[in-house]
Amino acid sequence: MSKSADIAKNVVIRENGELFLVTEFQHVNPGKGSAFTRARLKNIRSGKTLEHTYKDSDTVDIVEVERRRMQYLYGDQSGYTFMDTTDYEQVMIPKALLEDRAGYLKEGQEVNVVVFENSPITVDLPRKITLTVTEAAPAVKGDTASGNVSKEAVVETGLKVAVPLFIKEGDRIVINTDSGEYVERG
């Protein structure tokens, strides 16, 4: 058993017999009262998300997982397929488990697949990823006068991102995978 202060992003926790992936967390140390940790947990089996607050004195069951370097092959209606580059074994992760990360996956990209008891449960993405813009509306003269300094663009994976007005189709952009925000031109 670990302390609640050990909770971090992408850690797997066993709670009431179910496995949960920590997708977001915040350690809070208020001026009055005891410290606590607020965490957003995603059920590994069902894909449902819930929020939970742990007191500083609470213990949590952090589960040991394995991270394997794999190459993303393709996605279909049932899920996303990855290949282990050492033994060429293919594994599939159900759509429900990767719905918030799928837009950052590009065919041929190598990522760390998180595995628990020989079952893949999620992927660790790099903090930033470079993708090509496939659709972007042209900037309209006068947009900045109305305070509208960004527009929506679609990248090669189908992900929609708010970008500055000067971005056009064919540009390569860097996106923060934690926040989903535009960082810079790539």
C-alpha cells in the first residue's frame, strides 16, 4: 500500500477490486486543514471516468504495470492495434480505453504501451507531437479586430485543434498531448 501523495498521472490504482488509470491529479495543501489529493480516474474495464478525493492519511493500492515499446499500426471500429517491435506480436486496445488519446496516434509512431497482467490498457504519449494540418479555414480580414485570434484546424489524425489565424493547410504544428493545445509550428 502507498500513500495518497504517491498518486501521479498514468499510475494504475486498484479501488474496490477494479483497476483505474489516473488521468489527472492535483495535490492540494490548504492553509487550514490537512492535505488531500484530487484525482480523475478512468475505469480500465468499462472506460468510465470518475473523480475521487483522497485524504493525506489514506492509503492507495498502486498496481505495478509494465511499459512496452510498440509501434502503432492502425485503428478500426473495435480498437487500436499495436505491434511489439522485438517479437512482432500484435495487441489491440479497445476504443473505450484510448478515446481521449487516439487523436494523437499516427500510423508507424512508436509509443509505450502500458500492460497489466499481459493485457494492454493504455499508451504513454510523448508530451508534444508534430502533426500536419489537413483542413484549416482561411483567415478573414478583420477577425483580429473582433478579438477572434484563433480558428479550428483538423490534423492528419482527425483531431481538431484551435490554432492561430496564420496556420494553413499543409503546415506542420506541434501539439501538447496533455492539454490538446497548439504549441508552435513544427
